[in-house]
Amino acid sequence: MAAKFDGGAYLSSFLDVVLENLSSILEEDDSCLERNKLLERLQNYLYEVEPVLDDAELKQFTNKRVKKWLVDLQDALYSADDYLDELSTNAAIDATQKGPGSSSSDSWSRVVDSYIKDTRNLEHIVRRLEAVVARKDSLRLKEGAKVDMSWRIPSTSLVLSSDIFGRDKDKEKVIKLLLDDTRDAESPVAVIPIWGMGGVGKTTLAQLVYSDAKVVKKFNTRAWVCVAEYFDPVGLTRTILQKISPASSLNKDDFDSLQTRLKEALTGKTFSLVLDDVWHDQKDTWEHLLKPFQYGNHGIQGLGGLLRGNSDVKSWNRILKIETWEFSDDMIKVVPALRISYYYLPSCLKKCFVYCSLFPKDYEFDKGDLILLRMAENFLQPVEKKTPEEVGDEYFDELVARSFFQPHSTREKIFVMHDLVHDLAMIFAREFCSRAEEHEKAIDIETNIVTLPESLGSLYNLQTLKLYGCFELKMLPVSMQDLVNLRHHIRETELNKMPIGMSKLKSLQFLSDYVVGKNEGNKIKELGALANLQQSICISNLENVVSNNEASEERMSDKDGIDLLELYWSWNKDENIVDFQIENDILDKLQPHSNLKHLEIWGYKGITFPDWLGRSSHHNITKVTLGYCRNCRTLPSLGQKWHSLEFNTFPRLRELSMRDCPMLRGDLPNHLPSLQSLQIWNCEQLSCSLPIAPAVTELNIVGDNKVTSEELSPLLRSLVIVGKHLVESAVEAIKQAQLSCLTCLSISHCSSHILFPVSAIPPITRQVPDSELQKIGIPNGWPTSLAAGIINRWSVLWCQALFHVSVI
């Protein structure tokens, strides 16, 4: 993870950011440290206040003076952060204006000099922080404070199951894992973590499983140990030994002796051990603790509390996610439990969590949008080689893992927050979300504007620019090139061309689309400098690329973060007089990185597709769309020329679509094992057999081509066949198939009389009155089941004349 997840005060991570920014300034400007005395004083006060933040956060609920102190400290930190941010911004702008040959230290010195000449603002900030720090002693704030857990009664294994509701499904999941003798046969001990925030019922679930008759019968040795907040491996080992083998227990603190006795007590036994109320997950400590259990006879350990799954710890090989939110009605117990879960959040996650209080209850959070908002608030700091976006993704997943968010029941990448959890965020947000300054790091426009002002370029710190529904916006301001900190440029527009100098935006992580221009400064080579692009990009107006050398300057093959690539050539009436060889060479140079998963090519004017669209290096591709490639005469190989035992054509290809490619010829791969959707529209010259595709659920073949189908997948849900040469083979395939999953069937443009196999269609029980049949043009006397299918979308049957169809 990007941070050590072991708790920390709300303000700790923010203080760390201020310290890091301050340290960077002092390191950059080392020409004269004397003039930076004020900055050094500021740094010293920050170091002085940091150790007592945990204690202050704990005491704020019982001591109003401490709460006021925290608010004053936050205000002082905001002032310092704004000052340093402005200093950094001006230095960076100065360096940008000076050009690439300028020295960064010169820029820092010049900017610091200009600010130090008028030190009144800085002096005020330092004095303000000094006054806040001076008050900490009178408040008797301590270093290294820990949360008071004295109110928590140690758990036991006893439970009155008749009082528990809504846990049967979770209970059976755990029991199934416990009783599965084939699971993890290579490991003598399996660990099943049950994790989530305090109050969701982890202990209750463990009690139900522990007391179940099947579990009691399975394990001849069982023990329940409440670990609680203070984690002592020696003491915990002694307690486990006392529970499992009282006669073998020792009172001394010799870890080796205790582990040896525990090993002897467990050797050859089938055991079940529940460690409840676990609040720490140090990898090395747990690995040492688990050593004696390797000698048991396939034992099971259940870990309750906050312990999270971690793929780096091999022993933690099963994770049970609590799916329901059965909060206790006893708020006296639940609220403290929730607060402890909040307390054990690291500081970086506390800020991200509390930020969600700004949204109303029942708000549906989009993961990507929330990450961008947190980034704009400076909550996400890059760690090592990770970008802020990657850090934000990890932070969000960690909050989901700790049950602060729940995945939406139907919408992907959408999350919700339980009302009690939202209340918790509100409790901690009352004093910590009052910052009024606008940093202008994110702009979201969702209106049909016509122009953007040139002053947009003065927003040097802008990170995210969203333009949704701006279809009247045809040009972006020239000053766009000055937004060198822009990371996400998301557009729903119809631009005629790009502004010049997009290559200067080297921080860009996401660019929704790029319109290729003809002039220097907005050609395709501008994309070459944007090495950090991620996710997806659409490149349009590719007809403006005039040579393969120009196309190669895009350097798409180096962009390993792009997994969706759309390539568009605009249609023009003279496309049939283009130089086909140049067009072929251009597309060849647009080869993407092997990480690509989704490729769309529209309006391509060459006559052949490049070899890279069939190379094994692109075996990760899951979707290919070819549209309006009117000159192309040969299908791409899609891996048919591979000579590898590892891959069979494109092994992960799930969707293949070819539309309006009238000259296209050749064969499709014989076998596409992962294909789920195949669509062929208006490819008149195509004459081939459909591939064997056992996973296909959607098949659309439309147009006057000679594509034939010898067998259909039993998983097929939707089948559309349109064309006089296609219907006969389709009907024969339907006769041979067991289409029990079919929900939509459309057959049209029959060239001759056909016998339709109604018996091959899934039965339909709905009765349809004759009046409804007449409304949709179904003659009286047709089988009611077929007519009902027409209305219900189970079966749609339309030919040039209905009387050409016989039903069998």
C-alpha cells in the first residue's frame, strides 16, 4: 500500500504534506539559508506539534479546549500550506517561462527573494503557529497516546443463536470453508480472516460458526482467544497454550519455550482457533506467531476484528467479506465501535473518509470522480513510483475493505455509504471541513458553452478539467498549453481541432480524445510527449496524418497504460483516390502497446490491416471493432498465423464487430474460446464460416454476405439473422442446437420458403388474445406460443412476407 495503515490523527497526513513542501523549498533554495530563518522556524514548530496529535484527537470529544486547539491548528496549517503552495507555484511558473534551459534553483532563489523582501505574511503565519504550539503544554497533551479500550468487555465463544438474525448465509459460507478437506491441501494450516469495521457483527459471526455442531464434531481441539487492542505475541502464545493444553502451559515469558510447548500440544491434531478482536496486521509478527500451528493436522484459524486480507501474506489465503450491515440496536456499544474503527484509520484515510461528509446521505459515489476530487484537495500524495491516481485507488479500496463503503448492488464502480457510517463522518467533519479557499484544481462544466476564456491558462494548479455536454464548443483556448499540472482532461465536445502545444502537458494521465490537426503544434506528434496517458483515448481526423514517419512520432507503442484505443478517419468523397500504401503504413506505425485490451478502427482507408493486429504480443485484446473500412480487402488474422501452444488465436477476445466493410474477404479464426458477442453488418464480400465459439451469447449477422453457421452456442441469448443467403444455414443450425437460453430471435429477408423449427425455441406460457396478434400483424391461426414470443421479445420473426414462413 501507499501508506502504513496503522492509525494516525486526522491532521497528521496534512501536516506531513506541509512539512514535505517546506522541506522541498529549503532544499531547492540552499544558496543562502540565512534568509530562510522564518521558514526554518515554521518547520521546527511543525515538528514540535506532530507527536501530540494522536492524544489531541482522542481528547477532543471530552475537552472543548482541545477541540478548539485542533481547529486553530488546522487553520494555521492551512495558512502555511497556502503560502507554500503559492511560493511553489510562482517558482514553477517562473521556470516554465524561462524555458527548459533555466536552472530550478535560480527560479527558487528569485521567487524566495521576492517574497522575503516583504516578510509580513510569513511572519504572521509563523507567529500564529507559534501561539498554537505554545498552548499544547497547558492542555497536557501527551506523545504517543492510544485509544481507551477499557469500555470493551472481552468476547467469549458463547452466543444465544436464537437472538441472531440475518447471519445464516455468512455462517454457512464460513462453515463450508471449515469443512472442506480438499481446500489448501498443500498447507497444514488455513487462515480465514473476517474483516470489517467495528459493529458490523464479526464477533457474532465467529461465535455462531464456533458453536455450530458440525464444526464441533470436525475439530477435536478448539479454542477462543480475545486478542483485544494490545497485541503481545508472547502473551498471546501463552494464552493459546493455556486454552489448548492447560497441563502444558508455562508462566514464563520465554517465547521459544512457549512456541515449542504449543507445537507439541498441536502436533497431529485437527484444531480450530478463533482469535477475536484483532486490530493489528504486522506481517512479521503474525508469521512468527503462526509457526507452531504448522505442525497440526490441517487446522483452521479464524481472525476477527480489523484484520484485512493481504496478498503478500501467504497464510492469509481465504477472506470472507461481510456482505450485510447488521448494526446492533444498542447505540451505546455500536457508536464507540465505529469510533474505534475510525481511530485505527491512518491519517491519510481519515481525511478521505471525512471528506465524504460533504455529500448527502444515500449519495452514490463514483470511484473515479471521488479520487479526482480528493486529488484536488491534496489528499493524495505520490509514493515511490505510484501516481496520485494509483494512491487514490488504493485508499478507496482500503476504505471499502474496512466497510466504510459498500459496492452498489447493481452499478459497477458505484459505491454507497451506510447511514451510520455517514453519521460518523459528520461527527468528525464538523470542525474539519470548513476551509473556504478555492484552490482551483478541478473544474467541472456541464452546460453547452460556446467558448472558454483565455484566462483558463492562468489556473496553473488545475489538475482536472471536465467538459460534459459542451457540443457547441469547437475550439479550446490557446492558453491550454500553460496548464502544465493538468492530469485529467475529460471532454464530451465536438472540437474542430486541438490547441497548439498539447505536448507541454506532460502531467496528463487521461485525455479523452485528440483531434489531429494539419499545422505545426497540433499534429499527431504532440501525443508523443504525453508518455503517462492511461486508460483510454480516441484519436480522430487521422486523415491529416500524411506519412508513416509522422504517425510514428505519436509513440503509441510506448504508452503501456492505454487499454482502450479508438482510431477515426473522417469520411470524404475523395477517399477512393488516396494512396493505399501510405494509408497502410500509417496504421502500421500506430501500433499500440501489448497491454491494449480494446481496439476500434473506424473509416480506415487502406486496403489491408497491419500485421500487428494478429501478432501474439497482442493476446490481451478482448474487443475488436472494425467500421466503415470501405477499401479493406482482407480480414486481419486475429492470431491465425500464431505457432504457439500457449495461445489459440486471440484467447481473450470477447467481442468482435465488423460493420460496413463491403470489400472485406478472408476467413475468421476457427476457434475463439472466449468470444461472447459477434456482429457482422453489411460486409457483402465476406464468405466464410463462423468460428467455433462455445461462450457466445449474442450473434448478429446482417447483410447480403455468404457467412454460414454450422453450429450455435447453447448459451446464445440473442440471435439476429438478416439476409437471403444466411437464413437457411441459420435455421438448420437452430434445428441442431439446444437454445434453452434464447430470449430474442430475429430472422428477416428470407429469399425463399423456409420451415421454421418452433420446437427449438424455449417454450412460452403467456397467452396472447387474438386482438393483440392482429395489432402486430400476426395472422389468426398461428401458434399462440410463437405469437406470444413475438410480443415478449422471446422470439421476433419477420420476413418479407409472413406467408413465406412455415412453422414446424
